[in-house]
Amino acid sequence: MHQHPQQETAAPAAGTHRRRSPRRRTNLLLGMAAALATAVGFGTLASPAAQAAENPYERGPAPTASSIEALRGPYAVSQTSVSSLAASGFGGGTIHYPTSTSDGTFGAIVVSPGYTARESSIAWLGPRLASHGFVVFTIDTNTVYDQPASRGRQLLAALDHLTERSPVRSRVDSDRLGVMGHSMGGGGSLEAAKSRPSLRAAIPLTPWNLDKTWPEIQTPTLIVGADGDSIAPVSSHAEPFYTSLPSSLDRAYLELNNATHFAPNVSDTTIAKYSVSWLKRFIDEDTRYEQFLCPLPRPSLDIEEYRGNCPHGS
Ligand code: 9J3
Ligand code: ZN
């Protein structure tokens, strides 16, 4: 039986990498051209505000490298617990949601723990992701021994609970849902996406599954592996899972550097920043986050390897 360390060790916030590219000058010129066009009375160049209005799912301010790495995003978060007695098809859990009711509905995500583990093992993701403008349901499974296929069904049951029966159901956009999970919960995320293609995002974290091939998945999927994982080695889990996804799909493989199977069990800046970016891009269709996914992240102290595509469409 493995350990699931619980301390909320905040990974050191990496420095703010402000980008000052030659593009700045181009932007300035474009801005002047836009102002001129507006003044002259033809609006062919949309202002930033007009562009924002074009995406009804955009929530929160424009992101920066530091905002996606911070311990909390811009939204204050509340929580409400769901008793296992009130849960049907999963083991109950905690719903984390933006406190504000003045920003419309939010996309939602359910997160499953791994084998032998409880909700507490993935609890840090609740407020961390919710504070960026998502309703996040961190769950317990029916039993801690449930296998990935069962965890996949439980993720979907929890999504249904969230959108149909929970006290926050009116805050959730039931068309913009996603799944995450650790280990067998990550394997479960793949199962859930396979059986419900309407899901907008899946993020399996150091996933474990006996099924190595996922060509059926149509949901944009970010697979997170760990280079030092000896329980779900990337060579027999995360990597073949990624490789088997359709090459036409929005997909990515992030391999954490110097990390174990249990990296997703404690607050982790790298997991958080790419999860936030993936969820924002695919659940909120928020292209402001594409800058963190494209060009593809380079290897670093935190990233052993990153594979994937620049997000399709706009
Ligand atoms: O959920 C997990 O941690 C899966 C890895 C595991 O312990 O598999 C043993 C069968
Ligand atoms: Zn398969």
C-alpha cells in the first residue's frame, strides 16, 4: 500500500516570466490603427473588449504566467459537502465553486482519487481550480478498491449529480464539463471521456489502466506523467495512452521532471498551471490561455518532456 502525503506544500512560485517580444511593437501599431479605425467610424478591427464579448464562456481577467502559477486564481471560492448517503453511483465528496453569482454559470470538473486513496488525496485541486472560475467536485469513490472502469462511471455519476441535483446546479453550465483523476482515477478519466464524448476536457494525472489504447476518445485530453513513476510507469501507462489518442485530437503529454506517482497528491505548480490552461482553453474556449500551450512548453526543471499540438481552431 502506498503513502498519500497530505501536506499542502506550496511549490515555490516560479519567477514571473514576462515576455517582451518584438510583437509588442506590432501590437502598439495595431492598437493605433484600431483607434484610428474607430475614430474614423469603421470597426473592422475589434477592440479587446469586443473580442471578449465574442466568447460568452470567458471568465476572469486576462491570465499571466504568474496568475496561472499562483496558489489561487481570481475568484473567491466556497464549498459544500455531499454526503455518501446523498450520492448515487459514487462516494460523495466536496463541491468547490466560485462564490460570485454575478459572472453567469461556470464550467465544471469532477476529480477522482486513485487506488486505496480518498478524496483528501486530490483535495488541493478543488479550491485551486475553482478559484479560476470552475465548479470542481472532488469525490470519494464507492470503495477505495474500485477499478478504472468503475471510477469512470463514478466520475459521470458525480457530474450528473452536480448538474441535476446539487445545490449549485444553477451555477453550472451543463454543456461544459470535464474530468480529472489520479492514477486509477486518471484511468477512470479516460474511461469517462470514452463513454461520454460530449465532455470538453480530460486530464488524467499519472494515470493507471490495463487498457493501453484510447483511439475512441474525442475529448481534448492532457495526460500528465511523472518520470520517476514506478507504480504507473509512463512507458506502460501515460505514454501509450497519449500515443493511442487520435492524432487529429487536441491532445498533450506532459511528463513531470524528477517526480513520482504521487506528485498529483500535493499542491503542484506545474500540474496546476497546465491544468488551468487546458481547462480554460477547452471548457471555456478561452484562447487567452493558448499562450501557455503553444508553442509547446520546452523541457525545464519542472518538465521532462512535453508532446502535443497547438490547440485547433480558435
Ligand atoms: O490508483 C493507483 O494508484 C493505481 C496504481 C496501483 O496501485 O495499482 C495497483 C494495482
Ligand atoms: Zn482501448
